[in-house]
Amino acid sequence: MAGIVSPDVKNLAVGKGFILFKPEDADDFYHVGNVPTFTFTPKITTLDHFSSMEGTRLKDLSITLEKSGDVKMDMEELTARNLAMLVLGDVTEDEDGNPVVSIFSRDSLTGRLQYYATNEVGPRWYVDLLSVTFNPSGDFSPIGDTFAKLPVTGTVQAVDGVFGTMTLKPGVGDVVPESVLPPFITGGTGTGGAPKVGDAMIANIGGWIGVTSYSYTWEAGGTAAAGTPNNAKTYTPVAGDVGKTLTVSVIGTNVVGASPAAESEPTIAVIA
């Protein structure tokens, strides 16, 4: 079984991966973007008892008082949701539609965190932490000579006595690509983000593991979108699409083969 037999150089790893996070008050996970460092530190607090019946005290009992864990990561993509994680804020919009992050509008931010390994060397681990509470733990430094980082630290708690799991999966070169976050569509400029005739809509891939290339298929109202270029990441609605919703299916491919199609949620109906 992979990861059990040792010694074996196949157990040596060069880590790569990405993070998905779902706040308690959200319905879905979101991709936090590029994370150059991620650390999970399990912690146990014990109470030790020592016998004094001999000349040298001997420990004869150890009781576990506390089990917990810490998560540390540096996020590099300066999105509103990532900044909100650092300053414990909520994301709203101003009158021009720009994201606004309120500072300390929350006492804490708790949610489920998933780490997906994408490394091509060594074991590929999937970590699912059921409840992580983030608290202010780093600096926001937008001025500097290197890429800005958003460092955050979280505390891992148990849910019904379970902290989470760590699963060893096949290497990315041994299986077809895997979609772990559905694709979605952006670009609508109509009310509520509705697609408009003549405005380009963009297929966002979501989250994938082990992909070397992507292909896209657009549909309007459940049938092939009219006039869409073959394998296009963008689609511009035409007059015949008015009143229809748009979806996009994404297929990932690598040297092993192609994945099943991952389909986005439908958009709001196209408007003229």
C-alpha cells in the first residue's frame, strides 16, 4: 500500500498544493489562491504525575488534558475574502461595486479548511480540517520589494469529537485529473450580474489537481451555445440567447487521460 512500505524514495515529497475554505455562514467553499506556505501543527497538553516513594521521582501516570492544533499559512492573492480573513471583516460593496472589507466586524472567523496536495514528487496528502478559527496573527504589508503576503494563523477544533482527516492519494501522474471545486462563470454586467448580449462571459476553472490542459464547452438553455468557438474560455452571448441561462463544462487532461466534465451552476438568464 502506498505510503506504508519503507524505506522507499517514493515516500520523499516536495510539497505543493492549494487551500479551500468555507466559512460557517457560507454555503460553498472558495479557493484562497496561491499559498506558498501551509503548516498544520497537532498539539496535546498532558498532566504528569510523579511518585515520590523512591529517592528519584518517577513518572507513573500521564493524563491527556487537551487536544488541539494550529494552522499557519501565507496567502499571496490580495482578494477581498483573503483580506477579510486577516482582519476578521465582512465583505460588502460600495456604490460603484468595489469590494469593501470592514475591519473587526467579527470577533472570529470559523470554517472548514481543506488542503489539496498537487506535488509531482512524493506522497500526495489531502487534509480536511472540520473547524478552524482564525484570529489576527500577521501584518498586512502592501509596500515592499517582494510579493505581498497575508499571513494568518488558526486554531483547529473538534466537531462531535472529530478534528478531521488526512488521506494519502495517488500521485498526480498516476490518475486522471480531479475537479475539487466546480467551475463558475463571471463577467455579467447586467443587474445582479446577469449576462448581456455582446458582453464576454469568462469560464473560471474552479479547483483542479493534476491538470496539464483544459477544454471548455458552453451551453445556452441546455443546448450548445450558438456561435461559440471550439474550446473557448470566453463566450459572448448573442440575441438568440436572451432569456436563456448559460453554463460551462470543463474537462481536465493530463498524460493519463481526461477527467469527467465538471459543470458550472447556471447563470442568471441572458438579457438584451
